[in-house]
Amino acid sequence: MEAIVTTGLTKDYGNGRGLFDLHLEVREGEIFGFLGPNGAGKSTTIRLLMDMIRPTRGSARLLGLDAHQDSVVLKRRVGYLPGELPDFGRMRCAEIVGYVMGIRRIDVTGRISKLCDRFAIDLSPRFQELSRGNKQKIGLLLAFAHDPQLLILDEPTAGLDPLMQQQFYDLVRQTRESGATVFLSSHVLSEVEEICERAAIVREGRLAQIIELSELHQIRLRHVEIVFERPPDEQRLREVPGVEDIAVDGASARCVLRGSFEPLADVLAGMQVLDLTSHEPTLEETFLDVYRSAREG
């Protein structure tokens, strides 16, 4: 059984805004990424899956059930993290967790305790006193606490520091190993590459393509700036697999690196490097590069 199936799913807000004709299948037991720049339609898709908004046309099925007609049953089986958490105001975090789990009519005290230890969550403060990252951890706690069959997570690492991001990745892998399905949206390519087996790319409200993990590696780009002790051997740098658009200025070099960093690292190991900076372009820039390459090809 497919965990998620959408057929022509559309939410038309007018003026070209919204989501259009999404046909998507997510296999049971996989970690599936939903990639796109901000405003691409990711959150709209997730709200449709969770029956928070109604489609203009088309349909969605989760765990074999209709997303609208069976929404009450599904909410017992799905863990959901919205892109924007509700404002719980002056409620203490322990009260929020107790309230939500009370609605679910389940006792998951042991699992909540383990999740609090994993993410270093203190349930005593009031929600409005928390930082952005600590609020996000409360959202993750609520999504994972009842051990759901399907997790639908909208930008789940937003606000988390690198250590907590790694804890999240580990939790997602463990969740998948237990048989659950994870569907997560992101605008960060490296995040999806870290944990997902497949990913759908959406742009301007439409599905652009579905890619496997190996293809994610191929489209990954980095902007790299290197400062050497002395002017480097430019020809040697140009011969490194994946290095493109290299520009050498004295003892400095800039380039675009596609794919693995390892070949460049092997070459730099034999040079005197004083400084190295690497950063990802935005997802929109990456997509535009992919589309441009496809046209030129």
C-alpha cells in the first residue's frame, strides 16, 4: 500500500498562485522529501493532505483512506508538524503536551520523557517565553509522541541548532526502521540529501520532477572560496572532477563544485591552504542551474 497518493490535487488561489495537478505516490516505509523554494506550494500541499484546507479539484489518500472523508480517523494515525505552530500563549509546555495527548486519549508518558531527553526539552516554561528553536522542539515532540504510522512535517528543522538537527535526523531514521513513513518538506537540498530516499521537486505550484538519492547528489552544488599560501596550480584545480567556473586571482580561487567534495579535498591536501569557505546556493539557484543545463544539453 502507498502511504500517500494524490491525484490531480489542486488548490487554485487565482493569479497563478497555489498548487496545480499534483500526482504523487509515496511508498509505505520510506522517507520522502518535498523540495521547493519558499512559495513553491509545499505548505499548501501539506495543508491539503491534513484536510486543513479543501482542494479546488483532485484528491488525496493517506494510509489508504480519503484525506477529507476520513480526516478524523487519519489524525489519530498521523503525526503533523505545521510550518507555523499555534500560539499557545501563556500555557506551560507541560500543559500543552498534556492537553494534546488528552485529546488523543493516550498515555505516552514514557515516550515523551525519552523525546525530552533526546531534544533537551524543558516542559516547565511558558510557551511564549521560548526561543524559536525551543518552540520547534515542542512541535516535534507533539508530532512524534503518539508513535504515528505516518509523519507529515513542514520544514521540521527550522530554528534548530546543528546538534538538534542531527538528533532529528537520527529520530527520523529510527522511525522509518520501525515501519513508519515520513514525508517532510524543505527548501534546503542538503537536508533532504541527508535522510531522504526520494524527493519531489515543486516549483511555482507544479511538480517539476521526482528524483532518487543518487540524482540528488548529482544536482548538489557548492560555491567554494579558497585562500592559498601562494598562487595555486590553476590547471590542476581545473582537472578536479566536479569543479566548474573556476577563477584564480593571485593566491585566491573561487569555483562551483558539483557533487562530492572528496576529489577537491584530495587535491587540496597537497597544497598550503590558509582558508576555505563553502556554502550552498539557494534551492532556486540550484533549480535554475539544473534547468539551464538541461536546455543546453
